Amino acid sequence: HIGMASIRWRYNNFELFDFAVGAGIGYGTMCGYDKKQDPNAMDEDDATLPSGYSYCSAASMRYEISGFATYKFSSNWKLFISAHLLGGENWGVDLAGGLEVRF
């Protein structure tokens, strides 16, 4: 639920790895489950499984700091991992990974 503009500085042409760091600013809400509101819910029990989006914060300015690293299989195929620290009224971390294909 966030609209964000980010800038990333990429450091290419290392032998096996590429790196990038970035920052961004945006506006929106972050949603999640506030387990303090429902202490009887247990993650393992389907009958009491909590909803993933039972709590959304108010819309406000959001900030991002990100890091990105790739391992090169070839000049066009890379395996990547990224981490994004999202801040503002609430803070969170987003981790991702996958395959990057460049043309």
C-alpha cells in the first residue's frame, strides 16, 4: 500500500558480484497483524489463525533504505538478494531474492 520513488546507485563490473545501495521516499500505509489485539489466536491452529491484514496504519510519509547484491552466472544472468528497510510511522524489513535477467 505504498507509492514510492527510489534512487539506486549500482556498482557493476566486479568479477563475480555487483552491488547497489539506494534510498527512497513515498506515501502510503503498512498493513499487518497485531497479535496483541487477539492473544487467543494461535498460528498453528487453522480455527484461530489470524488474518494477515487485520491492522493497517494511517497513511503517512514513508522512507526506504535498500541494499542489493547479485552473483553473476554470466553477463546477462544473475542471482540476486535484496533488503529494504522501510520506515516512517511504523518500521519494517522486506527481504527478496531471485533471478535477474538483463538484455
